[in-house]
Amino acid sequence: MAIIITDECINCGACEPECPNNAIYEPGVEWAFADGTELKGEFDHPELGSIDADAKREPVSDEFYYITPYKCTECEGFHEEPQCAAVCPVDCCVPDPDHEEDEEVLLARKAFLHAE
């Protein structure tokens, strides 16, 4: 399952540089699949269909840091545990009940994002 940042976030930013997929963004900042990944231009996303990797997408939150679930792999294939949760001083990085995924899906997403 992907990780979400709850509204208890104090906007310290400790989590953002720890994400190996660049799935964490500042409040109000638009995101793109190309940010910090190997994806460029048009491609077929396994969940969303044909999209432009460089296209900016609406921020998930305007109030606190957020994680886009389409790029979150819970650090599978990179670390033993989600690094955002490991460094969060207020424990607001938690499993997202709306995006429950098993290890196989998360590893496939990692491979997809990083063109392995």
C-alpha cells in the first residue's frame, strides 16, 4: 500500500529528500511522473493508460507535504522500510488505506518508474 502524509504534518520537509522515487512534494506544488524518474514524454501507465510523463498534475494538498500514490513504492527494492516514515518527527507518514498494494505491485512500480 502507498504511504500518505496526514494533516498532522508540520511541513518540516524531512521526508522529501529521503524518497527514492521523488513521490513527495511540498504543499501546493504540481507533480509529474518525470520528476526524479526515468520516464519522459508519452508512455503507457499500467494504471492510468496513455499519459505524458512531463505533464504537470494537480497537487494532492495545498496545506501540507503530500505523496502521490502513483509514484510511491513504500521504498520496496530500495530500503527495508518507508524512509519518509522513518525520518518523520511527528509520525504522520502512514499506510494509505485507499491504495493497498502488495510487494509484487510495488516492485513492478519501482521497475516501471526507473526503467529497469
